[in-house]
Amino acid sequence: MGPEQRLAVIQRGVIREMARYGREFTVDGAVLRGPGTTAVAVREHPSADGSAGHVDLGFVLRLGSGETPVVWDCAAGLGTTEEEKLDSAVRMWAATTAATVVELLDHQGRYGDHRQPDELPGWYAVQGPATVFGFGSADLSDWLGEHELLPALAASLAPELTDPLLNGVKVFLGGRAGDEVAEVRVNGTVAQAASQALGALDWPRSERFCWARLFILLTADQAVLETARAAEHPARTAQPALVAADPATVRRGPLRRWWQARRAGQ
């Protein structure tokens, strides 16, 4: 697939997935324009062999403004063809990163949890759902439902939160026993100390491959919350909360939301 074909696949996926949150996005060159001043930008992310199993997507709160940070995130997809991988990556991004930004915009607790963590004084957190995928994911899903990752990572995360306006934190963990992955990225950059702290936690290690992915937004500037709430005005014609509740989604207190993806062979 060429760059234009990859871009078209990614854009179709974003339009479809954002519609599930009641947002209408339309193509405008390499940018997808949403309600109000919101948009989603796409960057090329080819792999070493020139294919594109990854996507780089940036959620823009105020298109055309250089003052409000863009929430960038990279997602990888699964599939047998390049198109399947790209589409899977968009769905992964939508279920975690986009859901977190939508919750920041809505501020109604539909797609994430809100907290001012004692472990990070002065910071306001919005955590979206965690997507768990792979084989035998029940143990990892249950563990995430019972544990709060942000307080456990707070001490190692604090030095990495260099932008008072908005910091995007991606947490990725899993693999299998002896072949584990524990990675925390802050604004796209690997946070080594936080990744080590994540790897030291007692999440279950399986004999088969299983992973979890989640996203957190952190701001120390309350004006960002007002900016987010105003970003989609004038009001959308479509109402939010169009995503049906998944039976595997549970909520057990602040920052304990998780969403278990159903996959063949799980």
C-alpha cells in the first residue's frame, strides 16, 4: 500500500470509530475535522520494512492554535494484511486514547474516570479504559480491575510531567512469563523509571501472550479543562454515549475502569 492508500484506511477507521462516540469527523486533507475546533491529525509511521503496522494519531482540541498541546499517540494493530493491521490499530487507539480525550471533552464519567491524585499534588487526571487482548486475558483484566496504576507509578512519573497544560501517558504491559513488556510513555517518549516501576508490579504473567493498554491525561492548569469543555461548541447535533456498554466493562472505584476486548482464540 502507498501512503495515500494507508492514509485513506486510517481516516475511514477514525471516522467510523469517532461516530461511535457521537462525533462526526470529515476529511480535510491529512486532517480530520470534528465538532467545533477539534480534529484528528495523521502522521506516517512506517515500520522497518516500509510497511505500516503502526499509526500515529494526534487529537487536536483547538485546531489552528499553537497554545493547546496535541494529544499524540502511536498504536499498533493485529491482522494478516496491512489494511487489517491499520484498521486494528485505529480501533485500539479509539478504545483507549480517543476514549480518554472524549471523556476530557465531556467530563461526565461515561468513558473514563476523574481524579486529583494525592500522590501527584497539583495534578488533575483523566484515565480512560484499559483494553486487554490476547490469550487467557481474564487474569490480567481482573488484576487491572482491582489495582490503581496511577498511584503506583506516581513517584516515577512526576519528573516526566514537564508540560503543565497537558501530558499524555500511555501504559502498555503484558507478554508472557519470561518475555514481558512493561512500557510507560509520556508525550510519546519512553519514561524509563516509570517503565521499571510498572515492570516491578505484581500483575499476572501468563504462559501465553496477553497485553493491556491504557491512556491517562494529566494537567496542572485548570484552564485546560475549560478549553476542553468549550472545544466542541457550538454543541454537537449528535449526542454522546452512543457506544453500547460492553458486558466485560466494569467499574470498581476511581481509576479502576477496564475494557476487555473479545478476540478469536482468547
